[in-house]
Amino acid sequence: MATRVLMPKLSDTMEEGVILKWLRKEGEKVKQGEILVEIESDKADMELEAYDSGILRKIVVPEGGKAPIGGLIAVIADAAEDIAPLLAGGSAPSPGTTGSKPAAAQTETKAPAVAPMAPPTDGKTKASPLARRLAGDNRIDLSRVQGSGPQGRIIKRDLEAFLSGKTAPPAAFVPAPIIPGTAEDIDLSPIRKTIAKRMTESKTTAPHFYVTIEIDMDPAITFREQINTVTELKLSFTDIIIKAASVALMKNPQVNATYIGDKMRQYHYTHIGVAVALEEGLVTPVLRNCEQKRIDQINAELRDLAERARTRKLKPDEYTGATFTISNLGMFGIESFAAIVNPPEGAILAVGTIVEKPVVKGGQIVAGHTMKATPSSGHRIIDGAVAARFLQDFKKILENPASLVL
């Protein structure tokens, strides 16, 4: 029986996908469960398995092409079957005939904890986002790599072949010069298109307001140093901030809420999204049930999620369902900023860097360390006093961090 292979929905915000690589050619046999195609969504690069066995009779969307969710991308059938009716059916989804599924395990190359930017090119080198990331990780000039994708586009397998030694590596990485007075048009990646749409919707449909508080971080600094000294843990301030926010949210469920038309849904658990910067934009892997987790558990889970976010290996359920988001730009030296609410969440917390400055303690001016925190709140469901109470609790917890281990 012929099967239509449709573009799957790989994330809650995905509207279209890009075909990165077909692993079977037209006319080749396909076995159920084997990897059929690599697809780029707005959040991750996924490998899809074939649901059914047969012959890949027709590739409707070639490599580099795009298709909407539910759009027809290929047909699997027996050699003698008439597939014309399926091809004439267009892109309308057909229940039960998706024809492919996300692979249980992916085989992307691991990236370091902080992925470096891909080496610049002359603007004419075509490469997939994953290929650019692999090139950046390994300091490879993409102009030295031969692409096998559509129109010579460099894809993951080209980089893997290059790294395996099948192609002689360059003697040294030499970035292409930027020519003053010129301009370059760059196609928006799926993730950047999604960010543009969702952030525009958020700012135009949800009235934002902002409140800021300054927190004495000396107790948190001492707390972190003590834990990192007496254990093998390497806690970050983000770990502590996530746990503190979780405790404060449980005390203030009005902030831990989403807007759903004529209702607001308050959550009695904390699924916290953490913004992770990629070259193409931001993704927000979600740490679930933070109210039930110790700081060391949050530390381990965040490291794993952040690394897989940078290598686009997150599963759909790992970047959806957040009840609240934290964006931390402290590592860039930013003292304070206001983030845009990630719908349908009701609020997002922007955290700045820890600043050493003169402070007044006990009537004396002494050296201290402070941090500014600014929640952006959707005024449809959160009022100023509600956000202020959440901030007061958040501040109190960070200034008395021992409570986080009780």
C-alpha cells in the first residue's frame, strides 16, 4: 500500500521545514525504521525514520526545499502501484499516513559547552546551519569544503567527510575579509523566522510592563563558593537563580501563569525555560518540576539541555511547556535589560551581571556585589503589585540562599 510521507510537526511553533538531506534516492528500497531524511525545523535538526517499507517512488521536495506542516514531501510504494492519485492529493495531511517519524536517537556531533561562531565566509558559500556549526566547532573554513547538497550547499555529511580525512584539511583557518562599502542579504533561518513572528505577536498583543529590583548577591556568592569547595559540583549562578525563581513562583502562582483567552491558568508546578543563545537565535530548553529538584539536579540537567540545544539535538518535549522563562545576559556584562514575554507564558525574568560596587551595610559604606533582576509581565493577567511581591520573595531567597537546601 502506498504511503504519503508528510512534513512532520517537530515543534509547537514550527510552520515549515527544510529538507537537508535525503538518505535514499528515487527508486531505492526503503525499510521500515531506517533513516529516510534529515529535516531542519525552527528548533532542531531531526532525522526521520520511515514508517513503512517499500520503494521511494517519488521525492516531491528536493534537498534545500521547504514544505509546510502536513505537506507532501515523498511517496513510498511498491514498484507497480499507481501513485498519481497520491501526488494529485497535494499537501493536505492524511491521518495515519505520515510515513515517517523522528528518529529515536540522533547522531549529531557533540559541541563544546559554548559553541564558537562559525568561521566567516565570502557570503557566497552555501551551507546548512548544522554544517556551519560543525565548521565553527572545528575551526574549518567553509570555502575549503566541497558541498554535495542542492546547488553545491555544504551539509553535515560534507563536514564529516572532511573531518574524517577524506579531504585534505586546510593548513590554517584564514577568515575571508569583509569588504567595506558592501552589503549582504542573508536568508532567515527557520528559527529566526519563528522568533520574528512570535516576538512581534507578543509585543503587539500582550501589553508588557517592567519592574526592577537590586539584590545583594554577597550571600549567594558565599553560598556558591562553599558548595563548590566542599563538593565536586560546579554550580553556576544560573542554577541558583533558577531554584530561587522556582521557590518564589510557588509562593506567587499569579506570576506562574498563562493567558488562554477568557481565562488564566495558574500552575502549581514550575517548568522553567532557560534562554540559550545560538548563532541563528534563541531556544529555551525547559527544566521541568524545578520545585521538586535539588540545585545539583538542576545543575546537571541544565548543562545537558544547554549542550544539546547548541547542537540542535533537543527533542520537541524538551523545549515546550514552560510556565516561566529566565533570560540571563550577565555573562556579557549587561547590568539590566527587559526581555519580551514568550507566549503563552505570562512573564519572563531578565537577569543582569553581578556588579561590584560600594553599598551601605549597617550604616557603613563597604564593597559589595549586587545584581538587578527585571521581570517583564503581561498586564492582561499580571498586575504591578503581583510582580513586585514575586520580586520581593525572589530577592529574599537569594539574600538567604541557605533556605534553598532545606
